[in-house]
Amino acid sequence: MNDHDAIIVGGGQAGLAAAQALRSRGLRPVILEADTEPVGSWPRYYDSLTLFSPARYSSLPGLPFPGDPEHYPHRDEVVDYLRRYAACLDTEIRTGHRVDTVTHDDGAFTVHAAGEPAFTAPILIAASGGFSKPFHPALPGMDTFTGNLLHSSDYRSPEPFAGQRVIVVGAGNSAVQIATELAGHAHVTLATRAPVKFAPQRPFGKDVHFWSAAVGFDHLPIGHLLKKPLTSPVNDPGVYKAAISQGRPDQRRMFTTIDGDTVAWPDGPREGVDTILFATGFRPGLSYLDGLGALARNDRPLHDRGLSTTHPGLAYVGLEWQRSFASATLRGVGRDAQYVAKRLLGSGSSPRTACCQSASAR
């Protein structure tokens, strides 16, 4: 016997969007969230983080992001928005429930959270995020490094690094933003395997997301067709390309080896380093599915546009390139959640009034 209509693992933006999609089709899911509140990883991101999409393009279904539609929300604004969204969902949310294992038998999923009774349901949505497991590339000599070895998930502000020699590894938005911020306090190099590509944030006076939506790129369901996800250029409001061209930070090709507190650069010289900060992305945190056989050897889920290819009733929301370029973002995760809910419940299910619609008018 099932205790719930559906179980959602993870209470961040993906889990909340999944709950809204199921609620709009008449189901009453339960969300199991490991942390103390359903706001995902946002409170743990660095202090200066702002979205690269304006508020107009940064909403979950049924609740517009507050404030000027053209402003770029700060990290703390996103946290407040997710709190409000969770409060108006009318969905059971169990915080402090870290899921350890999942089993599947006779059409039902049994979910075990540490120190809690088991939960059972015919539908399980893994929404624990594509950004919950920091990725550290394996580099020669990394285990010998005697300085500070950090990931961008550990970074909060530049002040603790004042006067240090710092290398930021990565070529994405976070790497460039963190390296530029640090360069005002430390001697910083951005180490990349290829030159950083930039795209203007507001071409022809309109945010890039306006153009992306206008041509349909955000909605284009091509994620399942890509053998390797596309690399997005860095969104530049007119700051980052100029900073790198001025050497604050300077950009170099990736160092070749680490030895103690030194690194070797491709052109020969060795240099002492205080901190190496990896802004090299994340991997999905789905270890609780290990026992199901639902994951590939690289711990990535076996799925087709969010629907498990190994277990009927199992789905994913919030993965990078799950269906489209925007799949793992606030503006795109809701579309994927609606797609998954429709496929799980059959083509005959139609969404009802959005659960948060009444709150959007307040």
C-alpha cells in the first residue's frame, strides 16, 4: 500500500516545480528535503552572486519574481522567492529528511531517510539537483598540494584571500565572476583549457534571454540529442572581458602539474600558489539511487528527457540539458516539471489552475 501519491526528493527549485506540476494535476506529493528549509543550494552560494537572467525570466510557474522585471536578482532575493513559493504550494514538505536509499518492488518505490519511517509511492521524482555534488577534476599532483584547495561552493567573499596568490580554474560564469572579484584583493590567474568566450548580456539593448526566448532557443528540446552538452559563453555586462584584457585577473592556459605549493605552467616556469579554487561545476547528487541500477557508471541518471529508462514511475527534474538549454534554471525547470508530470500521468491529464496563482496577485 502506498502512503503518498508521489515522493519528490529535494526541495529546491526543481523539487518545488515538480510539486507544482503534480499538484496542478490533482496529486498530493510529499517533498523530502535534507536541509532545514526548501530553498536548495542558494543560501550557500557566494555573497555577491546575482542572476544572469532578469526577474522577468527567473520565475517558477504560477508566481512571478517580484520587483522590477528588468532587474537582476541577488542571491538572497532568490532565497526569499523560493521560501514564498514553497509556502503557497499547499504541499507537504518534510525538512531534515536526507534520503539514503530507494528500493522498488511491485510498482512501488520505498524511500528511506535517515532516522525516519519509510515513505512509499508509485511515483518518485529525483529533484535533488544537478548542482549538489561539487566536481573536482583529477589533476597531476593535486594530492600533494599544500596550499588551500577549494571549490566555488566553498567561496563566499574575497576578503579572506587578500594578498594571496590565487588560481581560479574554470571558464564559465562563476569562474569569471569569482576571479574578477578576487582580483581586487589578490594576485589572481584564471586557468582555462581554452580561451573564455563572452556574450554581451544586453545585445541591442535587450537582455540576451529576451532574444533566446524570442527565437525559441530556451524551449528547444534538444538536450537528449546532444552527445556532449554545449558550453555556454560567459554573460558579460561589460565588465569581465575588459577586466581580463587588463590582467585583473590574467588568463593563462591550464597548469600541467602540482608539486607541493607550486604549479608548473605549460610554457615552463613554476610558481608558488596559496590557493587553487575550482569553479568546475557540479554533478547530480543521486547516490540514493545506486541500489536501483538507475544510474550509469559515471553516476549520471539513465533517462530520456527526464523519464527514467530503467524504472517506470521514476523521473528527474533539474538536470543540466535535461531537455533544453534552460533545464537547470529557474526559468526552465518548470517546463521540464510539467513535461515529466504529463508523461508520468498519461496524455489525458490536464493541468488545473496553478497552485501559486493566487499568491502571484498579492
